Amino acid sequence: MEKNKDHKGSRKGEELEEEWAPVEKIKCPPIGMESHRIEDNQIRASSMLRHGLGAQRGRLNMQAGANEDDYYDGAWCAEDEAQTQWIEVDTRRMTRFTGVITQGRDSNIHDDFVTTFFVGFSNDSQTWAMYTNGYEEMTFHGNVDKDTPVLSELPEPVVARFIRIYPLTWNGSLCMRLEVLGCPVTPVHSYYAQNEVVTTDSLDFRHHSYKDMRQLMKVVNEECPTITRTYSLGKSSRGLKIYAMEISDNPGEHELGEPEFRYTAGIHGNEVLGRELLLLLMQYLCREYRDGNPRVRNLVQDTRIHLVPSLNPDGYEVAAQMGSEFGNWALGLWTEEGFDIFEDFPDLNSVLWAAEEKKWVPYRVPNNNLPIPDRYLSPDATVSTEVRAIISWMEKNPFVLGANLNGGERLVSYPYDMARTPSQEQLLAAAMAAARGEDDEEVSEAQETPDHAIFRWLAISFASAHLTMTEPYRGGCQAQDYTSGMGIVNGAKWNPRSGTINDFSYLHTNCLELSIYLGCDKFPHESELPREWENNKEALLTFMEQVHRGIKGVVTDEQGIPIANATISVSGINHGVKTASGGDYWRILNPGEYRVTAHAEGYTSSAKTCNVDYDIGATQCNFILARSNWKRIREIMAMNGNRPIFRIDPSRPMTPQQRRMQQRRLQYRLRMREQMRLRRLNSTAAPAASPAPASTPPPSPTPGITWRPQEVLPTTTAGWEESETETYTEIVTEYGTEYGTELEEEEIEEEEEEEEEELARGHMFPFTTVETYTVNFGDI
């Protein structure tokens, strides 16, 4: 019996212990103030200082507009400082509230934030119950500065539909931003349920640390080893690897005719939604490919896809330490070295635009694949470690299309990102257009690329497939809607910046790159990830498919040998692309008919008409280029000094000066041929085993002329043995006539001055750049 009594007593003690065990606190996600899932009409306030400081501006991390004190300021501010002010949120469903996150006003001028406040709840917005501590209304402590978010947890959760904040004390003016934590208890009211999205994909919906990201990529590679490959672009400032995953039917190799596509994310470490979307996209493509999804299979088999989830792993680790709601707008944005990767690339816009003003494009400066300035390539250049790795990656792979995924807004931005200063004529035209009440198109065109229409098509392809990006009632995240409800905007008109990854990619490589801003919340809560995946999934797939729009082909010579670095030009678009190492190229174009030209050094250009349909699938446009005799022509031009000559009119007698010039030209030509004959004899007499000495350029008869390597005639025995058996009759474009070396420099300068004076008076015959003569190279 005692044992039984003891046994019963012990069980009673266990029950008491269980009864007094601490209850684990419920952790609820944000209801969506920062992400704008809570719409403007769900937020009300007792008053507002002005429209730019209304209740709709009281969202966590809301940023002030470019000009403070306008319609887009950085907080909700009450009209006066009476203690009867409040701001409330309607969740449109019964919600279990667990806490409030508060923040001060975003401003470079004001230092406003709420330090203490009350909290009230209601189910009908008429009758309110204040939160108490059992004895009196409970005072919650808010902020100590305007930027750092502060969490105020409710000791006991409260179930209600409405929540209201009553500020008690504040610093500066009565201004605040906030987010509310709450778990839905009932479904949203049927009247508002039309925008609810539920995912059906079984994926890993959570935030991944650097270690977790690496492990997930390894798992995907193990699940689909035949179509995936994990590699590294390089390392970050702190030594973390910048991982990428390639998805293709032949990973690790570039296949002839197969375009290469890239998605990058995490360029700002605290903008993490793109990072998680790319990790989800990896899983989705792998599983759908294995399950036989025809759309995914076609995409993987016809495209080489590169996914880089974190270009700034150092910044992410900093932002992740604070979590999704407690890092401010800039925490983790920069690299460990303090660089903003997005705008740390070489400024090639200024190089191109300066050349255009001097009329050097495309003859002296190309309109595509511009070289990087030497000052940027210097080891001492202030360039981030990450950007150096990204540039090397860009140059190694022939990317055709790409996008970088960002956060803080909901739109697609396309180049140019750098604003071009209008010329005086354009400014005058703009002033006249403004006086007439019209929009000036010339100033707008100054910010547009030659591929402006193509970029707009690409941007719309993503925005229109996104579930929320083109909803006009949402407006902009931080300020006005610069997209006019279309979800796309030119970067220079929206947020002008120089040295961006988009402009650099367009001007230095063949890749058309855009920036996709996925949402208002840079670091959304894990609970938001399934919804965001459904919002973006179709858009991500549709945008990738655009890489197969336009024309593609291979450029070869008459023997079928591929020609690398050939330029493909489209009539009407002042921007070309280069062929890859295998001679293949891709040119994204809108539907229509185009005149396309392929030209390469040492080959005769070829042109043809190519048609682009509306359906996905690039039109095949191959080119076969014949070798030209321009190389030999340049050698003959070098023999004549590379200077313009006069056209001799047979119907008019030559002046004494013209006779002297013609005689000098012939003497110089004979002297050059004699030098070549001697070099040929010397090379023939040399032992066959000994290497031929490097040719030296002939002495320039005119001071100031420097011989370039391509202007020096070949002196090897094999080259001359071939030329001895051939006779050419060529039309030679001569850019110069040299003087004989026997003339004194002073005499040459005097005669040149006389020639210039004669030309100015119009007494001399006009110039020509063409002379026809027969050269038998076997007799040289």
C-alpha cells in the first residue's frame, strides 16, 4: 500500500511539474507592412502632418524620396503632438498578435522617433481594449535612434482583427515606422481572398546560411549529376567562395550553337530574396527535369544555364546575423572592403559617348566589346575582389542574356543606368518642347541604348509574367511608381548611376543584362518564401526562354574553319556582337525583318536578310566569308608611306612640283623593292636549321612615322617563294607618298608648307585615295 501511495504521490508530483512547466512562446511572422502585403487602405491614422507623411508611409524600413518634405517622406508623422494620436492596421482576419517592431523616421535632416507607446486591440475598429499588465495599461519601450528596429513583444498573445499603436513619448516630432508580428487564426475574409497564393512545389523554403547554401547545391548536384555542375567564380574579400551552379545537358562545356544564360543574386548582401529564389530554381529544374516536364527539358537541353545565388557572401553573413526584420536598410549591402558591387565596374559609357561626340565610332572606337581602360586593370586600382572575379567570369563565358536579382523595389530596370548629359542642341530642343507643353524625345533618347526596344521587350517578358509586378494599384515601394503600372523602367531615368554591372555587360560583352527588383522587403521572413516563389516562378522561366529569341548562326571561311571575333551588325541598330571561339553567335532581336552583316579582319563582308518570328526559337543565319586581299593591300600601302597622293589628270599638264613628287615616290618604291630583294637573298642564304631573324621595319623616310607590325612586309623564305610565282594587278588605296631620304628635312618642310598653301588657294589638283598599277611580286 505504501508503495502504491508512494507511487501515486510521485505521479501527482509529475503532474504538478508538468502544470508549472514554462510554455514556449509563439513566434509569429510579420503580417506584411514592410513587404506591402498589407495594402495602403489597411493602414489608418488619427492625423497626418501632410500627405507625404501619411499613414501609408508608416511601414518598417520605408525610405524617404529623393527630396524630403515631398509626397514621399520616410515615416508617418502626426499633425500635432497631442497624446491622442494613433496609427492602426486592419489584418482583415482574426490574428494572434505577438509583438510590434518600431523604427524612427528615415531622414537626413530630422531625428524623430517614438520612445514609449501603448497598444490596443479591436474586432470592429470601434471598441478598443488596451493591453494591460494586470493592473494598468502596459507601457512599451520603443526606439533610442531613428534607424535601428526595436522589437516589443507581448507577454501574452492577443487574438483580434485590428491593432492600434498609441505613442506616449517621442524624440523630435511624433513620427514612426512599424511592422506587426501575428499569426493568422482564420482565413482572410472571402472578399479579400482573391490575391492569396498557395504553392504546390515541395521545395526547401527557408533561409540558407553560407554552409547551408553549399550543402543544398551539393544535394542538387547529387540528385541530377548528368545535368548539373557546381563551380566557383572566385573568392570574396574574406575568402568565401562565390559558388555557381551550371545546369545543362552537357555541363562543363560550351556546345556550338547553344546560348549561355545567367541569373545572379546577392549582389547586395542584405537583399536575400533573389538568393533563395535561385536556390529554389535549382531544385525545381532538377526535379522537373527528372519528372519529364517537357518545358524544363527543352530549356535544359537547349541552354547552358548559370545560377549564382550569392555574389556578396560576406555581406549576407553580416545581414543574416540580425535576421529578417532587425537589420536596417543598408546593413550588409556592401562588401567587406566597403564596395557596392553593383556600381563598381569600369565606366565604359563615358568612353563610348566621348568617342561618339568626336565621330570616332565605329572606325576608331568600336560600338561593342569595348576594352577595359588600363587604369582599371592596374593591380593598384581600387576595385573590389568580387568584381575582379565577376569580370573574369564574364569574359570566359559567351553569355547572351542575364539578370541580377535585387530587392527594395518591385520592377525591372534596363540599361542605360548612367545618365548622359544632353548636348546644347538637345537642351535647347527640350526647352522649346517644354514651352509648347510637349515631352522632348531627344533628351529621353540620350539615356537609351541602341537596343532600347529589345531591352523593353525583355523587361516586359518578366514583369508581365510576375503575379504582382504589374498591378498598378500597388504603386511604388518607396516613392512614386516610375513604371506607370508597367513594372519596367529605364535605369537612367529612375536611379542614375555610373559603372553598373548592366552597362558594363552591354558595352564590354555580348550579354544583355537587366536588373530585376523582386519586392519591397529586402529580407523577407521565411514564411513569405513560398508565396514569393509562386509570384516569381513563371517569370523566371519565361525570361530564360527569351535567350532563344532573335537570330543565331556560325561564321566560317570558305574551308569551313570557324572565325572567332567576327562582328555581327544589324542595320538600324548601332551595336554589334562578336562571335565566340567556335565562330557561333547569338543576337537577340524583336520580331521583324533585319539586314544582317558579318565582317572580320582579313575577310570580305557578307550580308543577308534574316526574319525573326514571334514564336520562341532563334532564326538560323550562317555566314561564309571569303578571304580578302586587304592584307596585301596594306603591305603595298606601307611601301608608299601611308600618306595621301594627288590624282593626276591626264588632260591637264603636271606642275613641276607634282613631277618632283611623282619622281620621289617612284624612287622610294624602287628603293623599298631593292631592300626586300636583299632581305630575300639573305634569308635564302641562311642555314635551313637556323631560325629566321625577326624582320625589322625599313627606315621611315619621314620623321614622326612609326611602323606598326602589320605594316612590315613578310621576309620569310616560304612567304617569298609563294609570291615569286604570282603576279597581281591590284587597286591600291594609298594613304601616303613618302619623300626620298636624300632630301634635307628643311627642304621637305618648306615644300609641305607650299603644298598646303596651294591647297588652301585651290590651285592644286584634288586628292585621290586610289591608284591602279600592276605589281609583279616575282620580280621584286
